[in-house]
Amino acid sequence: MSNPFKPGQPRLVYSAGYNTDLAAYGIDKPFALDRGELVLKKLEQDFGHAIPTLQPEPITDEEILLVHTASYLEALGKDRTWLDIFEFKDDEYKPVHESKLLWTMLDDIRIKSGGTKLACEIALDRQLAANLGGGYHHAFPDRGRGFCVIHDIAIALKVLLSENRIKRAMIIDLDFHQGDGSALIFKDDPNVFTLSVHSKEGWPEDKQQSDLDVEIGEHEADTYLMRTKGAVVHALDRFTPDLVVFVAGSDAYEKDVLPGTRFLNLPLETMWQRDKWVIDTCIDLGVPLAMVFAGGYGPDVWEVHFGAVKHLLIQSGERSSLSGFTQDK
């Protein structure tokens, strides 16, 4: 397939505000909030020049209310709501050290969620785009959970559907954890197909029903790529979307440090193969794809996202030395 893009067109969305200063909120938890920054630094090194990005605008209350209840949005102005969402353990939260109130973190999350909306808009215009963050797929309409406050993916799709920019969308969710919020929000919506490939044993225990769920057991890691590819092919055979949102979670990576992700410990090459295959499949079908990062914990998970973003850029017309990276499908 010939490439329709000119090199240098921005298709990555990023803001310095993605690196939320958790210490200012009294939080000590291994969120890998600097993944976008690290990916961009490595991309600049490999491509030999800075990679252009677009900075998003924060989403509005009106956009949030397309997905979430008014009472929940109001509750996000209280610290208690945030404590429930983050479920801090042991010494992970020390309010005595905070210089900012927890609820003011919503300002940063509005920007990151705006990034997902912008990435979707870019994908519709240029076929491939990525938000170097986002992917809050556990948020429910009336509450946040699993570190997810508002559901940026659902908000972006609801906006695009309401504006008639798209008629049908698919969420391909390959995070370690099931995209339960996506499944619940779109369970009665025939215009959005939800696919989730996730750990069988991993949280959440009370999983929702996606349009297509594939559970990978702890002793089935060797089938991960095969079953993931089969699920994506099956989903795209059943449903033809105008846009795919690819939830490219890195928490199935063997270097992820979250104890709950121990059930899948996949090598970097497997993670890269997964992401490259999804990107190439959508390109071959001519389906616009917007990628979000979703889960990933600890200092090394950015390596997974680097591989995916680099491949996306190469397929968009960029070239590099390809050092340390395999371009073959």
C-alpha cells in the first residue's frame, strides 16, 4: 500500500502537563507518567531530529457529561472521591506533604483526555495518530476506578459521533486489564464495538462483557500473539469501523512493576510485534487508527510505547536509522 502522508506532519499529541507532579499531591505510586517524554527523547535520538507534536486543549464539562453523570462530575471536586479511585496502600499517600489538593489533579486529566480527542481527530484526517498518554478505560459513568478518573476514549468517541464525524468506531484494547469501563459504557451502543484481550486472572475480578473478550491465562502466554491477532481479525470481520482507538497498554510487559500484572510477563519483542501488527492491519484496511498508552508501571515500560510510536511514524512516512528496532512485519 502506498503511503499517503508527507513526513513531518504532526500526528503525535503531547503536553508537558502529562507529567503530573505526584509528589505535590503527597502521592508516591509507580505511575509511569513520563512515558511520553521518554518516548520523544528516544525518537529524537533515532530520527536525528525532534519529532513534532500537537498540544491538546482540555476537555470541557459538556464533553465529560456526554459520558459521565453530573453528580459524579460534581463529586470530582472532593478529595474523598479521589481517595476512593486511587485506593492508596501503606505509604503511597501522605497528605502532610501535599502542596496541592487531590481534586485539582482533574486539570491535568482534562488535558490528557483532550489529547485522546485530538488524536482521534488527527487520525480521521491523516489515518494514523497517537496520544502519548491517556487510555482511562476503567472509568464508569458514575464513578472512577482502577486509577481512571474519566473515560477519555468514550468521551472522544461520543463527541465524534454526536458531531457526525464518524458513524461507527471500534476499541481494540490490549491492556493487561480488561477494558471494563468501555464495555459498560458502550454495551447497548451498536455503533461502537469493544474488543478486549486481557489477563484472565488479573483485576478486575468482576469483569464486564465486551462485544468480544479474550482472556489469556497465566500459563497461556505462548498463545498471546496468536489469539490477539485472531481476535482482531474476527472483530474486523464482524464490524467495519470508521475509526479504531487502539489501547496499547504496556502492563503485560515483563518489566512492569505492578504486582497485579504478574500473570503475564511478555518480552519486549512480543509487545512490539503486537503493536506493529495492529497498526499495519488498520493501514492495510484503510481504517484510521488513534493510539493511546493506557496501563504501564515502573521505569521501563516506556520501551513498549516507543516501539509502537516509532512504527506508527515510519508507516506515516518518517524514516530513521532503525537502530535497535525491527521494521519487518
